[in-house]
Amino acid sequence: MSKYTALKSPATTGKTIARLVSMALLLGLLLGLSACASFAITTPPEMVEVTTEYDKLFDYRATTIDGVALGVRVLDEPAGPEAKSPGEDFWVEAIKRRMRLQKGYALLGEEKTTSANGHKGTLLKFGRDQHDVTFIYWLTIYRTDDNLHLVDAGGRKDHFEKALPTIQKALSSYEVNP
């Protein structure tokens, strides 16, 4: 049993990739509707941007040739414009619990991070084994007074590790409300 094993699912490997993508989509639905995007990110040359006007959940999407996906969602304050924000710590804990309890991911690491323009955030690193295939999912959370920025990356472990310098290059270029 791998250290990444959190939950075995009867889904096929093909369905696993669809679940990884749908998990990110469902998280967006849970937290609220997409806000007017206020961010900047540089798509590395090893990736292609696949953002479309029809995607109502992601403000930005990019992928490698091996299917490692990168996404950005900027959400209006999920508690509503008149409510006092519960803050970044609340959202970090809520996301960790959802990923572990509802999605079967194991938390592999958590670290503080800083956007390209100096905004503090939290990077969560998750892993999951399904049918002898390990998947990696990273989610960076930046909280502002008005928005919740979610920057995610994920894919099969072997593909993710191959694309890691590319993912790190893209994440290091991210600017919150430039």
C-alpha cells in the first residue's frame, strides 16, 4: 500500500481523470460563483491554454501534452458581500476536510507561499491511489478582502513529476489582483 493511498474507488482509470477534473469543478460550485477575474498568470511554453468562454467555473485552464492540468478560479466572497469573511484559515481547513473526507485524497503537505506580487497564501499538496495509479493534486489558496483565489494543478503522478518544473514556473508567475 502506497503512502498516497487514501481510498480505493471502483472507478476505472479513465473515469479517474474525469473525477479529478470534476472534483475541481465541484469545489468551485461549493464555494460560490466565479467572480470577475482579477489575476495574472503566464502560461509556460510547455503548456497550452485551453480557457474558453463557455467554461463558467474556471477563469483560466492550461494543460501539458500528458494531461497535467492547471486551473484558476477567482470567487467572490462566498459568505456574501455583507458578511464578515471567515478568512483564509477557514477555507484552507474546509478544503482539506472536503478533499480527505469526500474525495478520498491524503494530505501530503501544506506550506505557506507567496504570489509573484507578494500576496501570502497556502499551498496544499494531495495524493490519491486508484487502481495502482497515483494522482497528485495541488491547490494554492489566496484570500483577499473580496475574493478567494484557487490555483490548482493535478494529474497522474508520473506525468505530474515530469511537468513539475513547468507547474512551478506557472505558479510562481501568478499575481493576485495585479
